[in-house]
Amino acid sequence: MVDSQLATLEAFLLGHPSIRYTAPSSSEFSTVCKVWNLARPDTPLAVVHPQNTDDVRVLVQFAKSQGIEFTIRVGGHNMEGRALVDGALVIDLRALAGVNIAEDRQSATVEGGILQGELGKKLWGEGLATPTGSIPCVGYVGWAMYGGYGPFSSHWGLGVDQILGATIVNHDGEIIQANEKLLRGIRGAGGVFGVIVDLTIKVYPLKGFLAGAILFDSRDISKVFADFNTGYRKLLHNGIPKQLTIQQAVFNAPPGRVFAVMVAWSGDDTEEGKYWSNQIASLAPVLMSTVGETTIPEWFAGNAAMVPSSVYGSSRTLNLYSVTPEVAEAIGRNLTTLPTDPGTMISMHQLRGPSAAPKDNSVFATREPHYMLEIVGFAVVEDRKGEAEHWASNIAEAVSKTDGGNILPTTYISLYSAPEREVDPLSQFYGSHAEEILSLKKEYDPEGFFHWTVPQLE
């Protein structure tokens, strides 16, 4: 069957020379198919590389007419490695990386294959910015559609909050503009309704940017983590500007296991940003700080150097209303057993400000002020995968045993790659919006053509 599907695909591509093709027999096949999480070693049918929206349209029509399953690949950072599925065609959108800034400079239309680093660079060159994550090789559209926590969320909101419009290729292979009903589903449930070929998003003027990491003396890592969070709660109570977003993290660095805070100040007054960076640094003994004035492209490049090119394993995630002393103790005692692999770490994103406000235009469910705990059970060496996953499971279990009233009922879909599945994960991701998503799926993809999506609804 595979041979006949390949023959049919190759015959089809002869009539569409603009679509590039990587066959399984190609010497580049393994490189083209490489994704970030290597724990799922699926081998796809082949990889096709559309160069424009019309190429995507004809590929979707072809796949449907031939009964060929397919996946969409951009950055390849899906935690479960689901950009690749055994025997399924990969539609690689990375050539669709255009950015068109509106005349009023308040919005931009970005193509579906753009990476976060590419978008940040193009906007910065125009004196603009938009919320992104911090890893340049992650696909922007997937990051934004499923929520999009990151270093700008306290100032401008989540990635999902920036989406003004979308163009999709639907189940009939038609190019359509999403109406408000469909947009509400796309804002949170992403590509389950069709292939997203572009998004129109909000952009913001930004002339100055202050960012970097504050590394704290971590010889007693449990204590420094608890002390920092005690001080940070007091700082929050007194008020922190919305331009400041921080991300707490524990990872393996050259000095060893270290507790750090990633600081981002997305305001033009960088002197005020330095003041607030110093306030954050005052909460525990500092080992070193890299916080300084920079550009978004430079900041992305620095972040890229700290991220492994590939990993094995899975992640865990929980949402917490507060990092209480009980939570800090549960996390802290497990930090002392963090495996030494550079792929294993933990981080916390905080949702506050405009991100943590009720919205009726999105199915993204978790709008209460909270901390999103990212427990990264990955390893860069496959033999260490089990150790990393075991540690991640232990720390998630320890936090789960703290005050249940402090744990939100919803969790973040983009980090939920644990092998054990809940009975109804859709409700865990989307709460009261779960039925609405299923209803939209029936309306916009009645035959379940878009099967290999996140979340997988069939």
C-alpha cells in the first residue's frame, strides 16, 4: 500500500512542480523528518513542502481524494512528536514564512509556517513586537493558537489573545476566512478545524527591550527557591508593572544545578526595567546576571544556545493559583534530585495582567491568575529518558498532593505529553468549552478528515 501511495503522490507532484518533495529514499529524509522530541520514532510516508497557500490547497484536496492521512509540521516542537506519524504524509509548512504589516502598524498577517525567531526578527526590524515564546525554532502559529505563555504575556496577553483573523484550508480543500464563530475555536483549539495558512495578529511598537537571566546561589536550592517565592509574593502584593514578565526555572548549567529567573521588560523605559530587574535580583543571593538592554533577535539567539537540539521523554504540567509555602516545599525537596541531563528542568510561567482576564472570544479556558508549572522530563541521551520521566512524575505527584484548592482543574494542552491519559482529557484542557469544540469539529470537519491534530478528537 505504501508503494502505491508513493507512486500516486509522485505522479500527482509531476503536475505541481512548485511543491518540493522529500522521498523516503532521499539522503535528506532523516534530516527533514527530525523533530525535537525523538522519543516517538515514527516514519512518515513522505514529506511535501508547499511554497504557498494554493499548494496547501491542492495537497489537501489530493490527500482527501486518495484517502491519505497527513500531519502538519512547522517547528517540530510538539511535545509528543506528533508532527510525524507512521505512514502519514507530512505537509511541511516552513516555506510559508511571510509577514505583511498593516498600514496602521497595529496588526500583521503572518503565514502559517513562520518560526518565532523569524517573526521576532522581522517585526523588530520595523520597530514592532508581538508576544512570542522564548525559543526561536518553535513554530509561531501552533504556539499562539493553543494558548501561548511567554515573556510578554503580563504586558500584552497570551499568544491566543493576539489573533484577529485566520485563513484556513478546510476539509474540502477550500481556502476560507474564519468567521468569528470559527475564530473562537481556533483561539485555543488550533488546527483541529483545518490547516491554518495564515493568522492576522496584533503588533505593538517597541523601541527598547531589556532581558536576561538572573542566576541565584543554589548551593541550598530548596531554600533559595522558597525564599525567592516568599519575597516575590510580597513584591506582587505591592504591585509590579505590567511590562515586567518573569519565568522561574531550575536547570543544569556549567556551575551545576541552578535556580534562575528569566526577566523580560517590554517597555520603552529601560531604566525603569533595570530598577525592577534589581528588585527581582534582591530577593535571593545572586550568583550572576545577564540582564541588560538587547534586541529581540539577539535575545532569541542567546536562548537558542541554551536549548538542546533534540531530546527524548515527556513532560508534565499543573496550574496553580499560588506558589504557597507548601508548594515551594514540595517543589524544593525534589529540586535536590534533579537529574544532571541538560534536557531535564522545571519552569514556571505566571499569568497576570491582561492575560488573566475573562474573555468570551476564545475557548482557551484557564483565565484565572495562576502559575503554569512546566515539568520537563526530557533527556538528550535516550538511556537517561527513564530517569528524567521518573523525576518529572515524582515532582508532579508531590505538587498534586498539596492543597487541592490551590490547583486549577484545567491544564495546558501544549505541555501535556504524559503517557498516562485521563478519561476525558478534553475537559481537562478546555473545561466548560469541551462540548463547544466537539460541536465546532462536527460542523467544520464533519468527516474527521483532520485526524492527526492537537487535540486529537477522534
